[in-house]
Amino acid sequence: MGRRDKTTTEELKVTFETIVGRRGGGGIFGIEDEADEVARQAKLRRMAERIAEYDRGYERGRRRCPRCGQWQKYKGERARELAVDGGTLTVQRAYYVCPACGETSYPLDERLGVVEGKEQGRLREKLALVAVRVPYHQAPQVCQTL
């Protein structure tokens, strides 16, 4: 390693330690952290309000089965945690079961475009993008920092 490489590495290390050391502290970093937290909480509240407008995805006592076309019956509600950009939301959603083929469906998931897995929306996109450059198991920490 040449002298220039060593200096650059040491400078980066000092800069990184300075930034990390200031997180949650005073000064501009503390003010930014506080503002970010206020914005994050407001975002989660607004998302919860908008999701509530879907009335849990309830479609009366029955709905057509997406698999076989017979009538599925409403069976109650199930909670699901969604990790989104900014935090975690717990949503209550109506679920239906088809007596003919056994298919279970969640209309709210369909309407929101929720996919398999906990991570959804922009968080899922960010994790995928970061995972191209960073080992997947480190992607959540990198996304949180970014």
C-alpha cells in the first residue's frame, strides 16, 4: 500500500468515526436526527391512515376465489407486519377461504400490492439495490444508515 493509499484510508476512518460519533448527539447531527424522527413518525401515521381507508379489504361475506372461481367465505381478520421505508406497520386484514379448493386470500394485500415477505414498497427496492453492491445480510444496516 502506497503512502497516498494509507493517508486516504486513515482520513476516511477518522471521518467515519466522527460522523458515527455525532449521531444522536448535539449540533447539526442531533438536529437532523430529531427532524428525521419527526418525519418518520408522521410518514408512518399517514400510511396507517391511508391503509385504514381500505377497511381491512373487507368484501362482504363472500368473494370469488382467484384460483377456482367459486365463492370464498369471509373468516375474520388476521394481522400482518409490514416493514416499510421508515419503520413497521401492523395491519389488520380480512381473509377469505374457499371451501372448494382451500385457497386463502387477503383482498387488502391485493389492493395494496403487498408481496411475500415482510419488507415492502420502497424498502424492498432499496434492499434489492443495495444488495447488488453489499452482501444481502448487511443491506438492512446500510439502508438504515443511508
